[in-house]
Amino acid sequence: MKYAIIVIDMLEDFFQEGRLREHRSNLVAHTNELTAFARQHNIPVIWVRQEFKADLSDAFLAMRKHHHLVTIENTKGCQILKELHRESGDYEVIKKRYSAFFRTNLDMLLTKLNINALIICGVNTHACVRMAAIDAYQRDYEVILATDCIDSYDKEHHSVSLKYLTREIASGKTNQEILRDSP
């Protein structure tokens, strides 16, 4: 198996309040641990982030309907959390919908890197993480959900989504299990 780490939407706007704000330091620490491990083992790290124009012309329908301004380009809100350790050899993918695969260059990048297995982490479990995992599964990637590095602003949706995804679509593993099993 040739793995890549996909880190989804660890963005300032999502960590301003509530559950994600409370879990920020823990999620950051675990994500930094996982990405450091990846780099030590020559596993590519791909940062996926959502970003929209201020006029929402490229946003999805619900955002446009409710004029929901979140992760707007050229704002702090669409930036990856400053505490996360990024390196020049890492990759970045900009997305406009929940799935990291939808109308992005992710498929092409994974093909170029000869990847056939993904370790997915980030937020929000019930939306962007879930869609990326399902789309990866539909493309025949082996999928691991890095459970120490995944969360949602909604605890119930987080739990239900992890339960659903780990039935057949993905295996859920803690960082300790991932590091021990060394993909």
C-alpha cells in the first residue's frame, strides 16, 4: 500500500466557538503527531481547505441561499490553523464543496503520487470528512480514518458518522494504532 495523509478543513473559521474550539489543542497536537510521522516515512501530506469568494458565486446552494459567509478567500477564516506544522513539501488542495474530490485536482495528484490508500483526518466528521471518505471508497482507495484527528462541531453527528463510515467504508484507527501498524 502507498499511503497519503489527507487533512481536511482544519481552518480558523471552524474553530471559533463550541466543541471544535474546546477540542482545538487536542486535535492540533494529534494532527501534528500524525503528519510528523508521515513525513518521517515519506508519506505525502495533503492539506485540503475550503475557500469561497466574498460574493459566494462559487459557494454551494445553502450558503448562497442563507448568505452564510464562512471560509472566505483572503480572510484569516479560510487559513489552516497556525499551530499546525506544515512543510514546503506538503501539498494543498482547494475545494468548493464538502468532498475533497469534487471538481478539485485531488484525483490527479493521488494518481501522480501513485497512492492507493488514504489516512483521512480533519473536520467536520458528518460533512467534509464523511464525503471525502465515501468518495475515496468509491474510487477504490483503502481508507483509514485517523480517529484522534477527526471531530465535528456536533457530537451526535460525529459519533453517528464514525459508526457509519467504519462499518465497511473505512477502518478507524487511533494515532497509536497507525504508528504501531506503520502503513
